[in-house]
Amino acid sequence: MTPHAVISGAGIGGPALAHQLATRGWRTTVIERFPERRDEGQNIDVRGAAREVARRMGIEDDLRAAATGEVGMRFINPDGSPAASFPANAGGKIDGPTAELEILRGEMSRILVEHTRDRTDYRFATQISDLIDHGDHVTATLHDGSAIDADVVVIAEGLRSRSRKYVTSVEVHELGVFIAYLTIARQDTDDQWWNWQHAPGSRSVHLRPDNLGTTRAILSFLSDVRGLEDLGRADQISILRRTFADVGGVAPRVLAELDGDAPLYFEAMGHLRAPNWSKGRIALLGDTAFYNADGGGTSLALIEAYVLAGELSRTDDHCAALIRYEQFMRPHVDATRHVSARLLRRISPRTPAGISALHAAARLAASPVGRAAMNLLGKRLVNVAADKIDLPDYPDTECMKRPK
């Protein structure tokens, strides 16, 4: 009988796992609580071993074709002049703030879904309401009243997962950083740089290029108040207006876009490490299991999907496969340090003097003399486990050997 996996979450990790399993002969069903695939969000990057995973999946060319074309990151002054610039692959040794392969989250999601739609049953506008592990299979009951039996259930819902509780109980460690992502109209003055403008009060405004003829804007700020991400759009817009009302530079342009129906995604940053990644036939994948707020979650999700699918396809003992998946991945993610609130405050200064000091340090790091220091800084800021993973080789199935 063809093995069946139910996957909760149609973001990045879920469709990536569906791709890997379907290619290896599994039947896959992806559950998503949103009514359709989500296009919101900003740039994500594909680093380290995740690039090799993309190549083995056969999606590398599609990812590169949909790349944003971002050429690097630079701090800018309120008048738009650059304070310090960090081109992509500075020094040729590492991916700095801008990776070699930058792509919009929505574009990567689109590519993964397009590559799996003919082999995966996608069910939108529903979610898991209950899971029962019977020992030899799992029954997933959905909010729409239907029930699905599967050999394994994989929860790939992200940091704020509602279904993680079926595997483990763990609290998200909140960092006090809130980020609003918007898609705004592109102007002739917009370039291919990730432009980062600091403002006193630990506030920042970012503009980043995309490949769709628009510009991606970010408003970020620090606050001791919790739960802002759970408010409605109108309340979140009101908070953003009050928070950035006195910020000049590009901020007024971004705030003006809030008057219309510009796509808005508002999130609170946090980190999480689940104590265990599986329980019986139920497993966690991606940010649901481990989230470090370091920008490396997408790369890890691709690698985890590859490893999990490979382990599940090697044996009929699916519980043992889930354990081996965690045994391989956990040392790599545990070796990374959490992004701390202290570091986030350092790169989001509270005072004008703090901003000047940050820019001065950045100019030194960006200078020819400081390239070696920039290499070390990049390794600390990026802090991506994907850079250090040697991928295991899994035997191809007959399904994988067939020409496409």
C-alpha cells in the first residue's frame, strides 16, 4: 500500500516535504488554514546546503529566475545617502545580510506548490482540530468535519503553531521586536539595494527590491507591550502611524501606503526550541520545531524536508525514521546561538548617538581594511546552521529515476 503523509502548513516546509515524499512514491495531503496560498512576506534566502537541496529537488533554476536581484544591504541616512554599504558576497567568503540567492517568500511558496500540485492534495481553509495516534496510523480530524488516516502527520505551521501541542509543550520566547511587512508601489528612485534607515527609539524603516515590479517595505520597532501581532489590521495600522509619525526619510512614503489596501503582514519576533520533534507518528518540521529569528529558517526547512523524506523512504518503521530525522538535524540547530534581545537592540539603537556609532562601526567593517572583520560579523549575524551541514545521500526510488 502506498504510504500517506498528512502535512499541516502550506508555507515553505510543508510543500517542500510534499515534493520530496511525492517524488519518492508517497501520497501527500497538505492542510492549510488560510483560504489560499499566501503571497505576503518579504525576502527569504537559500543558503549553504539548502542550495544543494534545491538542486536535487529540481527547483534551483526556478528559484534563481524568481530572485529579487538584491545587490546588497546598506544603512542610509534620512536624506537617502548611504552611511555604509555591504554588497552581496562581500569578499567572496560568505553570504552577508544579502545572500547569493534572495527570493520572496510568496514566490518560493508559488514554485513549491506548482511543482507539487499535480501530486499533492491541497486542502485550504481548514486546519487540524484533533490528532489520534492509533499506533499503526494517525487519524487527523479537520475543522471542516472531515477525517484523514495517514501513516505519519507532520506539523509545519511555523513559530505560532496551533498543533505543536500534539507533540510537545513549549513557550515561545518573545524578543519584544515587532515587524510590519508591506508591498508598496515602486518609484523610479528605488534601486536594487536593501536600504535600512534607523530612527531614534529603536525604530527602523527598510526598502527592498522584488522581482514583481513593486517594492517591499518593512517597519520595525521594539516594545515591551506583548500581543500586538494579535490585533486587527486597523489597530495595527494605528500603532504604526503613532510609532513612526515623527520619522522622516522614507517613512512618510511607507505610512501613506497604509491608507489603501497594501498587503500588510504584522509579526512579533521570538525564538523557540522544542524539546522533542516527534511523538509516535507525529513530527514537527521547520520553524514549528526550531526558530532562531536569524533569517536561516527557510534554508533549514528545505534541509529538514529533504532529511525527513529520505529517512521515511528508507524504512517501513516510520516512528524510527522520525527519530533518526531529529537525531541528524538537532545537533546542527542546537549548535547555533539564539539571536538575543541584546543583539537586536544593538542593531536598533535607541538614541541618535547610538545610530551614529552603529554607522561608524559599519563603515569600518565595510572598508577594505575591515573586510576580514566583516566576514566574522557576517558569520555572527547570519548564524545559519545550513552553512555547516553535509547532506546525507539517500538511495533513489524508481519514482525518482523516471524522466520528468
